Amino acid sequence: MIDMKDLPYDLKALAPTISPETMMYHYEKHYAGYVQKTNELIANTPFENAPLDKIIFESAADIVWAKLYNQAAQVANHEFFWNSLSPKKEDYTISPDLANLIQKDFGSKEKIMEELLNKGLSQFGSGWVWLTLYQDHLCVESTSNADTLLVHPEHKPLLVIDVWEHAYYLDYQNKRTAYLKAVTGKLLNWRFASQQLS
Ligand code: MN
């Protein structure tokens, strides 16, 4: 049985970039639904008492568990996403180590934001856009639907942005560009990214 994790901030905290209404649906309906379905699918299976990362890793290895993998991966992706955003100014500070990598691999933070936007726009359908460390380089990558980088440990995630429509439709309708510009420009938790790196 897995538990819902608390949001690291209030449902209203990310407004006006992300409205309380979006956060309520996203956290209390979508995310809660993934947790609930994961628990339904692990009941009376070898995964019943397993931690989430083990459920994801092992269910990914065999397509008989594909339904479970999708639900469990969505739980982990959302938990990583909540942590990738912050309403607090002090969380927008980049550590010296991360700043060096940004300088080396992208030239500037603005260039990363531009790449996150491009990757997010070119992701067909639903998915996730990630800032990762891959072979000692910072990269911007995307995964489709529920797919998670947790099962690709050589790609270490630093930040993720949800590009499923449920993440932005109430606030931005179909304008994924406007959502991505607002989120990358105003809410990314660079302190969390710095912590992931170290
Ligand atoms: Mn979502």
C-alpha cells in the first residue's frame, strides 16, 4: 500500500501562474487517482508491500504489469513535479555546481528555459519534460504518457514539467506555450534541482 505525499505548498501558493482550481483537480483528483489505482492493482500481488520505486522498476520489466507501471509511474512523476515547482523566491537560487554546468552545457538559464519550451511543444500528446544529468552533461529530454526516468537511472532527473493537458487546461486552455513560458519563467525550483545534482 502506498500513501499520498503532501504537497510541499498550499493549493493556492502557485497562483496566478497555476490556479488553486487547477491544483485542486491535479492533486486531489488526478494524483490521488493514480495512488488509488496503484493500490488497487497491487492488492494481493507480490507488490502489495513494496515501496513505490521497486513497484515501478519491476513492473516496467514485464508487459504483464503495464497497467500497474503506468499508474505507479504517474505517482512518482507527479511527486517529482510538485517538488520541481516552488512559490518561494529563495528556491529560485542556483547552486555554484549547477551554475557551472548550465554555463558549460547551455550558456545560460534562459537557454534551458527555451529548450524546455521547445521540448514541451514538440512532445506529441501527453508526457513530461525533464532537465537531466546524462553522462555528466545537462540535457533537456521528454518522456511520453506515464513513462518515467526512474527506470532509466543513467538519466538523472533534476526537474520535471507535466505537459499533460490536465496540468494547464483550466488556466491556459490549449495554449501549451503560454503554460510552459509561465512555469519555466516563474516557478521552477532551482534549489531542488541543485539538491538533486549533489
Ligand atoms: Mn499531471
